[in-house]
Amino acid sequence: MAKPIVKWAGGKTKLLDPLRSRVPSNIRTYAEPFAGGAALFFALADDASRTIERAVLADRNEDLIACYRAVRDDVESVISALGGFTHDEDEYYRVRDQDPGAMTDAARGARLIFLNRTCFNGLWRVNRAGKFNVPFGRYDNPRIVDPDGLRAASRALAKVELRSVDFEEVTRGLEPGDFVYFDPPYVPVSKSSSFTAYAQGGFGPADQDRLAAELRRLRDRGVLAMLSNADTEATRALYGDFAVHLATSPRSINSQASGRGKVGELIVTSWGAPGIQVSEAPPRAPSGRGGRVSSRA
């Protein structure tokens, strides 16, 4: 079974059940414009009960997309490169200071995985210049290389289109029969908890407004779309004309211990009656052909 190969703030591994239950069984194009750890995609990739003809994963973090591309196209080189790393603080800072833009995809992907497995609390954060700046983590014996997990991810990604573009580039051209899942940087629950520095440029209030507007356009075009975000007054207002489902999820990746623990989340869907939902019928599955995304995406 394919699973996320990186730890990512806001990852959806602990929220898979309520998300997966709302994904239709037959999809022509599956799109995730904010891939991150891509937990939902990997969970669906080996699900024999669903048909996905084509899949697109995108993220503005170019290092992350390069990593997925390397795992998809040359996983053995990534595994080999990871085998050369050691869990050492001096080596960590040497690798952190490297310029990923000058590397091959395999070297760049191995660098990201190594830093992700050994940095402080698994937090991926970049500064205004787009440079990763998280300090060394205090782990006894982190697992830097997981060959079986990487090979499983490679199989799941085999036919997946990978892009480092804005979310509106990903959704352009989607039609009825397609499905998109948005997992953006969350609306901050407080000023002190604001963190959107997963990629250069961040994701601010104007971007949240732009995303809500895109969800409305997709709904008007008949595209099934689902979005998760923090449960805040601002988010409830932003998506007040959509069906909104309440959920809770544990959060273990945060620079402050007070920011970890269970948090309230919203799952917003482009179908269903507007307002807070207690129960719902699953979306009607659009027609589709083909097989599981792991082999025919």
C-alpha cells in the first residue's frame, strides 16, 4: 500500500475516513492542487473500489514536486542517494545549505526526504527567499530511507501528472466527471498560529478568497469538488453558501507545543444543501472507464 513519503504540516492521514467516504467511485480526472503529503491520493491509488482514469498532483513547492517526479521516474536513484546520508547535525546543515535548483531530480528528492526526516518536528518551512530554514531535529534514530515505501509510492505515481503551478492552473478545463480535492494552507485560528510558509510567497487572505471563488466556479460548471480548512468564524463565513461538514483531526507538526493536539476542521463540498451538515448522501459517481490510478492514471 502506498503511503505519504514525507511528513507535511496539515497532512490528512488522520482525516482519511471522512474524506475518502466523500470521493466518488468513478473519476475521469482526479486533481489535487495542494498536494503536500498527498495522503488522500495515496489512499485512493490502491483502492480497487474506485476508477480514476487520470490524476494530477500539483504544489507550489518546487522541491516537493521534484521529489515526487524523481520517485516516479527514478526511485532507485533516490533510494541510493538516501543511503549515503547519516543522521548527523553537521551533515544536516551542510545539506540544508545546498542549492537544490542545481541538482538532478533524484538528488533534490533525496535531499528533501533526508531533511524532512531529520529536521525539527518534521516542519517544512521556507523563508522569503524560498530557502528551507528549519533547524536540526532531536531524534534518536530517524528512518532516513524506506525502500519499500518509496517503491510503493513510485508505482502509485507511475502515470500521474506532476505540476508546480497555482491552483487555478490545475482546475482550468476540469469538467463534470472530474473531481478535485483542495487542501490549502489553512486559515489561521489565531494570529500566533499563522503559518503558511510551505512555499515561497505564502498563502494569505486574498488567496483564500480566490480559492473560495474558484470553488464556486467549479460548482457552477458541475465539477465535484471538496475542500478542507480550519474551523474558524472566517472560514465558515467564506464557505457559508456550501455544504459544510465538521471534523476533528490531531495535529503533531507545529513549531510550538501548544499548537499540537486535536483541532477542528471543516470539509466543504460543492454538492449538498448549504450550511452545517449532519448527514448526507454520497455524491453521484460520474461515469468512467479504466482501472485503479496506480496502473492507469
